Amino acid sequence: MAEAVSKLQTAVDRGRSEGKLVLFFGADPMGHYLHTPKGKTIWDACRDIPDFPWSMPLLDGGLLRNGERTDIYDGKVFWTCGGLSFWYAFFWWDRSADKRSASNSGFYVRGFGWPETTAAFDYASEQFPRIFARQKHPLILQNPRDPVEEGA
């Protein structure tokens, strides 16, 4: 247990030292790619961002399918975290810009610790207000608290 906590703290420290960064993946004028808040498209995050923990297939619905999340556009935002530099991934089924089934979106946030799930999600909303504004349903973060805080 102590080794796992040490590895987590090392990843958090590394992510914080690299600075806050939020990326959006989803349908945008340039297509289903990663985008910075200023509109730059990142074509290959694993190549362009050191220690980015998720591949394009995971961003493009893989995290939702791996979590067995039914393809329903209802505003439920699921999340995970990880990486050698600590990142949060927030993802949901999204028909706000692409009406086809299996369309999804996500925010990928670095520079926050554990547990700072809600703070990281709020930072994404501040950096990408137009993504939140275009949704047909309010985006609601699912289970944002640390299980230890809930007595689990």
C-alpha cells in the first residue's frame, strides 16, 4: 500500500510540476481530435505530450466502452485518472455537435492532485465554456468524491 501511495504522489508531483493543462476531445470544427482551449489541434497526444496516458482509441469511445457505459446522451460524465504524470479523464456520450451514435467527448486535465476531481472538472469548464454551453443536458460528474472520503 505504501508503495502505491508513493507512486501516486510521484505522479501527482510530476503533473503539478508540468503545469495545468486541459485538452478537449470531441467533435469540433476540425473533427474528433484533441484541442487546446486556444483552438490548437493536437494530432497525436502520445507523441506530442510527454506521458499522456491514453491512446486515441481510448479517447474515441474506448474509455466509455471499457467502463461498459451504455451509449445514452444524458449528460452523465464519467472519469478516471492515471499516468506517470497524473491526469484526469472526464468523458461522456455527446450528440451536441455530432448526432451519430457512439459520438463522445472528453476533457483531459493535468496539474491537479488526488483527490481533486471536482476542481479539475471545474477547471475544464472554465477553459472550455463553449463545450458546456452547447450541451443539451447539464454535464454532471458521476461519483466525484474519493471513495476513502465516503467511508468505503
